[in-house]
Amino acid sequence: MKTVLRGVNKEVIIDTEGPVVIIGECINPTRRKKLVSTLQERNFDYMLSLARSQIDAYADVLDVNVGFPGVVDEELLPEAVIALQDNFDIPLCLDSPNPKAIEAALKVAKGKCLINSVNAEEASLRRLLPIAKEYGAAIIGLVLDDQGITNDPEKRLEIAERIIERAVKAGLNEEDVIIDPIAMAVSADPNACLVTLETIRLVHDKLGHNITQGASNISFGLPNRENINSAYMAMSIMYGLTCPIANPEKITGLVRAADLVLGRDDYAIRFIEQYQSTL
């Protein structure tokens, strides 16, 4: 299955057969005080530098989150989108829990964006699916519902099926639903990664949809997080992860290696290209 996203002109295809597409996570004020302070001043220079560094590190799509306490994100998110698209031709993933901010950003965005995210709670489905349909956006379907997050992979699969069914009923194309199986901290639950990996396998094998997840969630609260993240990410890709949300400066080497090992990089061209860029 192929999900197509577009920037101003550039098209990115997320394909269940690979190669892996990287959604850059760094335009996010969480733990970035400088981003908060500059966005408060409506100064987008630092945000643009984060975009440039991620693109240079082979990000294919940029996640854009401008949420912080006190922000009016239905004003700031569209301004950020305009600034990014005035400077870069890359598809955007609009990341906000506020449907008004998502809609305001889609009104000014060029191309075809990805919405991060919709879940199976009735309120989320009713508010966001019509917006996605109206503006021709793809969505990330987060596998939680009105009962919360289940630790049963089969039930997470059922939630994914419900999101897809409702999205199609709302007029979206099935391929425009990317599933997020929910990666939880292994420090809090020793089985968290196993549950998510099994969910990835089930979604890949039974639904055939593209799959995303936050790449660093699982290592929260632990030392040597990069080693944990790398081990888990390689396993996730093997099970069917196609478009992780991550810092490309930390993950691209691993992604290129995984694609090579899985036979998705003829003659190691993409692997060598990325390696040479780091010299």
C-alpha cells in the first residue's frame, strides 16, 4: 500500500514495501527552550534551522508541532507552515491536539499534508475526519479509543480497523490512513515493546497499512537511550514499520542499514550515499 504526501512540488511515497520514510521530529518545543522563546517572538529563524538540519540528515517529511503553554496554536501553526513552505519543498506532518489549529494550518498549506493524529475516540473521529476529507490530507490513526490504551495487540488491531473503517466512510482513501501502534516506555512496563511489536506485525500482515510511531518513546527514563531506541527501531522495521517519527540525525544511518539488510537498497547505493555525507 502506498501513501502519497506532497510539499509545494515534491512528492514523497510511503510504501509498505519500503524503503523507510523518515518523519523528522525536531520542530517540537518539548525540551527545546530556544524554540519556545523564538516562537513566542514570532521569530522563525531557529525553526527554519531545525528544518534545514533535518533535511540535510535525510528527513523525508517534517513533523511540525508549535504547542507550548499559553500559545494560540491556531494562529501560530499556520504561520509556521507558511514560513516552512516559503523556504523548503518538503511534505509536512501537522502535529497538534487542537483541531482548530490543524484546520487553520491546512487552509494555508500547499500540497498534501499528514495529520498527527486521529484516534478512535468518538470526539476525535467526528472532529478530524471531516477536516482531513475537506483538505485532502492523510491521517495518522493512533490506536486508542474511549476506553484508553489497551495492552492487548489484538484489541489494538481492532481499534486500527475501526479508524480505517470510519475514515473510509468519511470519504478518505484507505491508503491515506497510517497506523500508529503506540510505543510505550519499557521502563514502566517490561512488555511494552513486545505489545507494540506484535501490533505492528498484525497491522502489517492483516491490514497492509503503512505504520508510524514515535521512535524514542520506549526508552524514556532509562540511560543509554540511543542503544535501546536503535535496537527497537530495527525490530520495528523488520515487523513492518514504514515511517518512524524520529530525529534523522540519529536514526538515518540505522534506517539505511535496515533497508539494505532487507533487500530494499540495490547495490547499497542509498546506504553509501548517507555514509559518505557523514564524512
